[in-house]
Amino acid sequence: MTKNLSPSRRSFIAGGMATALLAGCSNAVGENAAARLDARVNATRDHLLQAYPATAPMIQNARGVLYMPLMTEAGIGFGGAYGQGALRINDATVDYYSATQASVGFQIGAQQYAHVLIFQTPESLSNFRNNPGWVAEAGAYYALPAGGQAMGADTISVQQPVVAMIFGQSGLMAGATIAGTKYTRIIPSTF
């Protein structure tokens, strides 16, 4: 005998499964995880600078840059996103971070994307590093590539303490945002 589940119950179960799968995802696990994650961060940085050369001055003048090479997001009603990355100061890794995001609402699909947070003031970098579980605000300034146009250090983004750039998006889910994403420092031996 088959049991008929209501649409809301099916959505809840499917969303829960998607979130559980995301929680199990990791950008780098096992032996040499930190080295593999650093290699992915290098590739992300190189891609960003090659695809959007106007970002170079902003990256060079930043107090710190958090590179998240691969965020994986999925949802059916309920959803989530997960990724790991590295905070670099003067292009040297100083800490590793995980990023998690949960969402509820009309959504279906999956996508992957990279993003960076560029900390342009000492205060914004200090606030990020000294607050465990720092959460990206909905009002974050987004510098998004549109139709292949250059993105970079314009007069608006230069005035922002933290600039978020989302790029390399692929998948079947509309839009990518970091609003509500929680960043947590991780120790290399734990991932």
C-alpha cells in the first residue's frame, strides 16, 4: 500500500533531503584539505582577475578578501547553500571559513557559484574576524557582472566597507545572493 503525501509534506521532505546533501558537501576533505582548498582559492582569484580585470585595484587595495570558490545551493521549497573558502590578507591565507545559508519559499533547482567578500576598511575586516558566525546583511553592496560588462572599483563600490562579488554561476536556479549567509571560521584538521 502506497502512502500519499500532501504537496507540502513532499516539499518539506525533498527540501530536507537537499539540505542534508548540502551539509555533507565539502570543497576539501581528507588528507591535504587545506592545500587543496588553497589551490581552489588561487584558481578563483585568477579567474576573477582574468575575467574582470577592473577588479585588480580593488583586490590589491583591500584589507582582506574572503574567497569562496564553490558555493552549492539547492532547494525545493526549503533550501540551503554550503561552501568553504579562505580569508586572505596581502594574498596570504590567514583563516579558513565555511559558509552556510538556509532559505524557505518558492524555489526549485540547484546552482553553483563563486563569490568574494572584499573588506575595504580595517573596521570591516576586524568586525568579520572578531564575530564568530558573522552573517552577510541584505544591504550588502553587490558588484555583479551584467552581460559581460566589467565590474570593479567604481565610485560607489569604493565607498562601501564590504563589497560582495558573485560570479561563475551555473545551474537551474535563478539568482544568487549572499544575504543571510553565515560565515564560520574552521580549523583545517576538521574539514
